[in-house]
Amino acid sequence: MGQISVAFPPFAELEDDIRYQLEELLADNINEFMIHKNYIPEGKELKDINEWVMKETRDTFFIKVIPDAAYDSLVEETINRLVKEWKEDGFEIKTYSASLVVMETERLLIRRITRKDMDALLAIMGKPEVMYAWEHGFTKKDVRKWINRQLIRYRKDGFGYFAVILKESGALIGQAGLMNSTLNGNETVELGYILDNTYWHNGYGTEAARACLEYAFGELELKTVCCSIRPENVASIRVVERLGMTLCDNHTIIYNEKEMPHQIYVATNSKSYIL
């Protein structure tokens, strides 16, 4: 039996009919990805699509297309065209990294945590001085459980602790967010924030916490938000006081078989709150 000869042309030199079918195959696969994932493919996921398109082209036409600058331009043009078409149809589509962003302030991006944040979170949460309320630095296992808890919260509630990113450098400098909670038998949504001590005294904690409150009262249309703080944590108390939250009650948390008294602060939704 004779062997089938396979050609190796660069994309720019393909015959028109083959080039057209490859372009259609690429567009169909990118669009299908966007439908199922609800974000624009990039990085490894875009590379996987390109490899599959090349494989299908080889299996169909017995040619191994060499991606070149013309093909790279085609990929970019295809994505831009599809995004434009989605927008014209009334749908917004973003890249994966952009789709994670929940809030934005003048200096900060506040986005969903992913498992890729493990090292950055461990570097922060491993510090006992940062995890003052827990009275110990977190281990890698603790941080992994913490991340998984937030991912479950996102699916179940639509919110949880979010990563706080400094726009200027792209560094992950802490967390801030909202959690469904029960305080003294009452179901509520609780505000929380954790900031790397390297970035203390710059107003980042207040800026992130304010954004979370605005999100709670605006996007989520909540009536009240609470914050539970240990009475010795003067810095955190200053943050909630700057936000206009007021002391309303006390409760005790049992953590590692130890009683930890906390004060409860509350903010109420009002049009006058949003600054």
C-alpha cells in the first residue's frame, strides 16, 4: 500500500477553498467555546482550539498547515468579529481574566479568587499578624480549604471573599467580600476584608470594603450588611466607622475550642450612602 503524501504549506499560501474552510472551522470553534464558557478564549485554551483546527485540516485535506503571521492575524480578526457580533446581538463577552472582575475602584480591581492564587494567598494568610482574628497564620492546607470555600460560595450565593488586586502593579494585596452568615440567630450578609500588612496604612482596606458595600446595596439590592470584629482590632473598627457602619450588638465565636468575643457593626442601604 502506498503512503499518503502530506504537504506542509504556511497558512498564507493555502488555496482559497482550503483557506475558507479553515477560517470557518476556526470561527465555529471559537464561537462554540464562547457559548459554552461565556468568555473569550486566550492562552492555553486558544492554543488548544488552534491545534484542533490544524488537526481537522490535516485529517480532511492531508496537509499540515504551518501557522504564520497571517494565521495569527486571522485568529485576532475572528475573535474581534465574533465579539462585535455578540455585542450587536445584545450580549457582552469578555476574556476569562476580565470576566473574573466583580468590582473596580480608582486603585483596585476586585475579582473572584481562583486556585492559581494559592501562592499569593498563602504568602499573605501565612502571616499571624495578618490573620490576627484567627490567632494563627494559615498553612497551605488551610488556604486550599479557604479557596475551595470561596469557590463554593460563588456557585451557591454569587459572592464570597474576592481577591483585591492593586492596579498599579497587578499584585494581589488581600481579600474583601461578602458572606452569608448567621449572627445571634439572625441570617445576614457579612462584610469581610483581609489586607497584607505590607500594604497597611494606604487606605486600600477602606477602599475595597466601600466597594463591597456599594456592590451589596447596588448590585445585590441588600437592605443591611453586617461586619463582625474583635473589639481589640482597632484598625478594622476604624475601617467600618469610616464607612458609616455603627455598633449594634455583640456575639461570641467558638474557634479552635476558644471563645472569641466579637462586636457587630451594621450598615443600612440608603441612597445617601453611595459616595
